[in-house]
Amino acid sequence: MPATGKKYVAIAGNIGAGKSSLTRVLSDYFKWEAYFERVDDNPYLSDFYEDMHRWSFNLQVFFLSSRFGHQRVIEEVPHSVVQDRSIYEDAEIFARNLHEMGLMSTRDFENYTELFKIMTSYLQSPNLLVYLRATVPTLVKHIQARGRDFESTIRIEYLERLNKHYEDWIERYEEGPKIIIDIDELDFVNVTDDQREIIGRIESRLFGLFPE
């Protein structure tokens, strides 16, 4: 496997798309350091799913701050890194959706968006953004399989809205190279051939003479 300098790869996708799993797969295969989204120790996530209107702004600022901190570290380390969820998704998907649903006030959304723009102006974009595209039934299956209590209250409508925002955002994404992987028919966690297929596509895009 070639290793031509430091790489920074970010994994994007809806709740239950398999971002954390793919982050682990790529970390193990390429021997990259992995940075995971803060879920288990997130002080707002459980409260948010119980009362989205009350906790939406707090949650989004926490995620933004956490991911900004991760990305600053990523830029300083000399080795390659794979990141579970990009900072762009915080604003483009989740905060935007909460505002449109009336779960975040316009005042809070504008404040958050301005903070996001200032913070991202100091950051480098990933060498490659990997978007995991999945339909809602696939997302639901994955969410149910991992059995997090606080995710049991997620509604189908919420996942559908997020998917629409993801499709809109990935179409507009121009911060750097991107690759879209449809995972409805791929089980890269349990099926070796599926895992090899995804790794091969990413490897080709990063190191190949003729990227996709």
C-alpha cells in the first residue's frame, strides 16, 4: 500500500450510516489515527432527544466546539488521520434542519452560523470526504442494532429530513475531493468483499494514478 504524505479523510453520513464503523476499518487498514464523534460522553445528547427545542443550540455548539478542537489537532499531527463526521455537517445538516423544523430559533441559528463560519475559516478541508449514502430503512436497522437508549426516540421523519439535507449538501460540497458510497447493499462490517470494495475505492481516490 502506498503512503504518499499525510492524509486527512473525513467520513460523512446520516445517523446510523456507519461512519464510526468505517472510521475503524480505515484506521485499522491504513494504520491511521482515528478521531471519533463524542457520543457516549456528550452531556447534551440524551436531553436533546427528549426535548429538542430546549437543547438544540447547546448540543450544536458542543459538537462544533468538539469537532473544531479535533480538527486543530488533526492539522498539527504529522501522521494521517480519519475522522468520524466532518465539521461541515454540523451547520449544513443538523443546525439547518433544527432551524427549519422550528426547534432552533432564528436568533440562535444565525449566531451559530456566524460562529461556524469564523471557526471554519481557520481550518483546512479534508484531502477526501467520504459520504455514506443510505436510505432510511438501512439507517433504522443500524440504529436498532446498536441499541443506544437515547436514540430510541428518533423519528422516521427526522431521519428523512436529514437525508434530504445531506443530498443537498453533498451536491454543493466544493471544499475538496469527495466520494459517495451507497451502502444499502454493502455490509462492510461483516462481509469481507464489501469491505475490500470500499477500501479499494478510497485507496484508488487517494493514491491512484487515475482517481475516480
